[in-house]
Amino acid sequence: MNMMFLQELFNNITQRDALLRRRQPETVTPDHQQLVNACHKLLESDGEASSIALASRALAIYQRLPATEKNSFFDRLITDFAADPGPIDAAYTAYREARDNPTLQRLFEASEPRRQELFRRLNLASDGTYELVKMREDLLSLLREQPELKAIDDDFAHLFGSWFNRGFLMLKRIDWNTPASILEKIIRYEAVHEIQDWDDLRRRLDARDRRCFAFFHPAIGDEPLIFVEVALHKGLPSRIQPILLGERAGESSAKKAIDEPEDADTAAFFGISNCQTGLRGISFGNFLIKQVVQELSQELPQLKYFVTLSPVPGFAQWLQEQRDDEQLPESLRQSLKGLETPGWHQDKTREEPLKSAIRPLAARYLAEEKNRHGLPLNPVARFHLGNGAELHRINWLGDISEKGINQAAGLMVNYLYVLDDIERNHENYTAKGTVACSNEVRDLARRARKLAKGETTK
């Protein structure tokens, strides 16, 4: 009863403070110095109730800052809320002499930037977690031009890694009976295949051969963190348009949508969308896939295959770079010339030569081309391969939408999740950079090497 009374008291204080803020005139725009002062007061506070109110007030000031003032506030976080060198030096000297756990702990505490404690205290406010996620979103937009702000991002990533631990996340199935406030967010956040309207959303959620799951965090309420759309299928799907339109045409009888969920042998993840930009780099997508696999396996134990039908963003740009390379063999350059013709994918005379050249090049791009960190160039490939999937099949004209043609020459990819192989694939990828591939993809990559030498292939 005492805890309930205290919690109610804290909530009343926060709500009263929010009400007072709403009554203040909004015509006066605060500046970053006011926020800095509010943050210092928050760090100096030693009472939980007052800290909640101060945290709420500080976040309210931040929300009203113009973009330039937010930038100035981040600069002050670097200078005014860093770790103090004096205590670090003293703690390090003590540790060098004693080399025991107590002095090591004091060194850890002295080395922690004051920003981290500030963020912890800001998190006390109602909706504090979500507001800090939005604050990091603002910060991420500045990092390219101001790399010195990365120290702040490191602090956010450190704290978010704990706050958004898998143990705090809740998996919920999304269907047509889900509250409209959440469904509206699914429409807004869909990042892979745009949802056109409510009818489009209903096609994806209400059919018996569809499933959708999302991760939520108790501190963020009905804001989804990430969600995945699933199509139940007979055989591995190769094209996205029949799935998006709810059509049964366009797939062979062995690879089609099903009449009843129990008829399916394949669960195809065709859309995985991260909803919160401020949580970029905080990895819980792998947990989502693994838990969805478990949920589907329990509901439909006859399922044999768990695959994605994934886009290949960036491939068309990489392909253009290869075409511009003067060392590209003339024979291959001529094979790719058909890409210059609008609507080439609807012309069989141009499509077949392009297919013979592009699929091998795509295998090379996905399996062999690496970035400066030794990882695959393609971000979707990095995600699924890092989660232990296999690069299984490259689907020609898998996405013939304007976006699919422009970003990937119409290609889509099946990444296959074999439960018994996931851990081994993940370990080989992490330790050696090994890309798990099917024999079909390996053969295509081998053909790409021959094409690069001007050799003919069959």
C-alpha cells in the first residue's frame, strides 16, 4: 500500500507539473542555456519526487527548442557534462597502487561521463524513455556533419542497450482487431513496401495466410519498435507483387498462396520495419525473427521453411558503378545495355540477356563485395547473414514496382533460416566474415567471375 501511495504521489506531481507547463504561454521560445540550467538542477536534485518533476520540465524545454538550439545543447553536453579529469586521475592513481576491485570500481565510476547520469534522470519523467529516443533521433541527423558528437551517441547506445534488453520487450501479434492507434503507426512506419491505405493494410493483416508481429517496450506504450509481416506459402515465394495484392496468380502450383494456414509449408518474412530511428543500431531485430519463428512453429508445426523475401537496396547503384568501370569487358557491357531502355523488364528480347548477366553479378555483390569493415556491402544482407541466415536464392524480377526496378533492377532475395544452422552460420560470419550460401548462389558468383574476365557462360 505504501508503494502504491508513493507511486500515485509521484504521478500526481508529474501530472501537475505538466499541467502548469501547458498553462504557460507558448509564445516564448526557450534557448539551450535554459535547458542546460534545468539539467544541472536535475543532477543536483536528491529527492525522487523532485527529480521526476525536474526531468519532466527539462524534457519539455528540449521539445520546444528550435533545431539550432538543440544543436547548441548537444555541444554543451560534450563540454559541460563530460567526465571530470581530476577524479579520473585520482582514481587511476589509487588503482595503480592497490589494483583491487574497490579501486577499479571507483575508476569506472569516475570515468563515466555525467551525461549518462543525466540521461538516467531524464528517464524518470513520464514518457522519458520515448523522449530520449526522439532526442537520439535528432542527434543522429547531425553526426555526419559533426562527428565530434559521437561521444553522446555512444552514451545513448550504452544505455539503450540495457533499457531495450530483450527481457523488457513484448511480442504482440498485430491483426485487424488491434487498436486503430497502433494500426495507424503500422501504416506510417512500413519502410519496405509502402501501405497505400486501410484497404491495403487489411489485405496484409486480415487474410488467413498472413501474420504480423511487433515488439513493444513497456516504457513506450503503443509505439512499436519493430514489426515483421509474414505470408504463409506453399514453397518459397519468389515475387512480392502477388503477396502485396493478395493474388494467387503469378506463382506456379507448387509455389503459391494457400487456402488454409495448415496447408502452408513456408513462412515468408516479406517486410521487416524498424519504427524508431532513435533506436538505430540497437539490435533486437534478430530476437524478433527468432521469436516469431517460435510462435509460428507452435501455431503451425507443419511449417518446414522460414525464409525472407527481401529487397536489395543499393544494388542498382553498384551495378551502375560496374558499368562505368572502363575495365568491364565489352561483352558484359553490351549485355547490360538493355537497362537503358525504359520498361526493359516487360520486353522478353531484352529481359533474357539481362537476366543472364545480372543474377551472377548480384550473387557477387551479395556474397563477395565487402565494405571497409570486411562485411557485405548490402545492409539487408548484413542483417540476415549476421542473424545466421543463408543467402539462398536470387529471384529475377521479384519486385517489378518502380522502386524495385530503380533500387535493385527488380531483384529480390530469399534468405533461409534453418534452425539447426543458425548458430554455426552466425559464428562463422562473426569470426571469419563467411557468408553462408546455397550451391545455386555459389554457382552464380562463379559465373560472375567468368563474366568479369570476358568469358562466356552457360
